[in-house]
Amino acid sequence: DAGVTQSPTHLIKTRGQHVTLRCSPISGHKSVSWYQQVLGQGPQFIFQYYEKEERGRGNFPDRFSARQFPNYSSELNVNALLLGDSALYLCASSLVRQRDEQFFGPGTRLTVL
Amino acid sequence: GDSVTQMEGPVTLSEEAFLTINCTYTATGYPSLFWYVQYPGEGLQLLLKATKADDKGSNKGFEATYRKETTSFHLEKGSVQVSDSAVYFCALSDRGSQGNLIFGKGTKLSVKP
């Protein structure tokens, strides 16, 4: 069975640009969460979506937005990129309940120049 | 707010040595506790978990016991292998955080032959 998949694997952008990251959850999983992992730090929670609705938001500026589609895949959008947005962006999916185990994808490495 | 503190690395051990990575937490509710492992260039994998006080999580020779009285969840392994070299993250999931994970900063483990 396929695990959580993310695309692209790597991405290089310049300051001020916009970026869209994509995530496909494990088949049957309805909840998707996004995390930002800056080099040398633990992941920080950005968003959680369940049944296409936002169920949680971390302490990130409004430049960050996300959505979940009817097939439960998800997109993370970041506008007006800053150098500090350079990080590994991780997507995690879980079955249904919020305390279910979360399964992580390999991540998208974003570099902002 | 909720937080996780784990011992700073890097930790360097010889093969077959005993491993302990300390983790303590602060939470207002009754969190579930997790250890995740991240191998170079990969996403996070769940190593073990415990959902209530005095539970012991175990997997692949690793163990951790949920100690409510000391708010700790220390990771141990009796005999490490070179293949255990990775970054280890302690995390909690609290009802108050809608099940989203709060991570420690990670501890890098290097095992030498």
C-alpha cells in the first residue's frame, strides 16, 4: 500500500514568490496535517484538515493557507515567501479521530533565496 | 502552553552500548506520548507510543514508559546498532491541541561500529 506522498520533493523559490505544496494521504485516511521543520528543529504544526474543513491552525501568519479536496488530498500555499520559510514541509495523514496515529510523508524541501 | 523538552545531542555511542534519551513534557490535559525517528533524507516514522500513565511503548528493541509523576517519557534501548543512527523526536498529542503533535527539538544519535 502506498504511504503518504508529497510533491514536489525539492523546490527553490525567491523572496516574494508564491509556492504550492501537495499531499496525498494514505488511502482511507480523511485527516491531513501540515508541519514545518526548520533545519535542526522539531516539526511545528501549521494546519489540520478533516473532511475538507480546517480543524486546527498553528501559530503561522496569514501568508500560509491550505485546503483539502473531496479525495482528501491537500495543498499548502505560502504567499510572499521569506528567507525564513526555508524548511522541510511535512504532511501527515490519519484515519479519522484526531488522536489517531499520524503517518508522515517524506516531505518537500523548500529553499527560499 | 504544552511543550516537550528532550536532551540535546548529538549523542555518539559505540555499537551494543546502552541508549537513553531523556524527554519531559508539560501539558494541561492527559496527553498521548510518542517517539518518532527520522533517518537521513526521510520523513518521520513512528517508533513507539503510550496513551496513558504507566503504559510502556516498545518497538524494535526500543522502550519508553509514560511516567505521569515525573512527566517523563525517556527512550531506552539495551544494545544499539549502527542502523539506529538517526534523529529521534519526542512528541505529545493532547486533546487541547486537537490531537496535533507538539515535538521536541530532536536528538541526533550516531552509532559507531
